Amino acid sequence: MVKDVSPEALVETIRKVHAGLRVVDPVLAAESLAGGPCPLTWREREILLAAADGGTVADLARRFSLSEGTVRNHLSSAIGKTGARTRAEAVRIADERGWL
């Protein structure tokens, strides 16, 4: 359910779930399908997720046994694929789209 659902709709949803039914918000379902498949590689997702903890490029390079340049390349690629301007924004966008 989305955050701004009406109280009546929320109550109805709770009743349905309590009755054993599965409820999927149509807006969320449509947004999820419209987003398409994840464009990130498994390594980009892995590094982006690790970057969410606030580690430096050097920290991430040591953690994954990669060069700092390789980590920067993966982060840059993930930022570009998400349409973000910063690493933090890329993490947020990827998380919102269910890619992390």
C-alpha cells in the first residue's frame, strides 16, 4: 500500500488480509512493472549496496579485492544507469525500484 492511501482503503485492505486474501496496491504494481528489469550488473548492485553504508572508494576496493579505479567505474556506471547525480541518490533510486 502507498503511504497516502485513504483511511477507508487501509481499513478495507486490513480486513482482506485478515481474511487470508493477498492485496497488491495497483499503483505500486504498475510502477514496478513500468520500471522494467534491473539494468545494473550483479557487481554494480553489490558495490552500490556496500556504498550505502558510507564506505570510501578505498574501503570498497579492499572489501571486494578490486582496484579503486574499478570500484569508481562500477559506481559511475550504476549512477549513470539510475539517472542519479550522486552515489547516495543512485542507492536511493535503485532501492526504490527494487534493484538492491
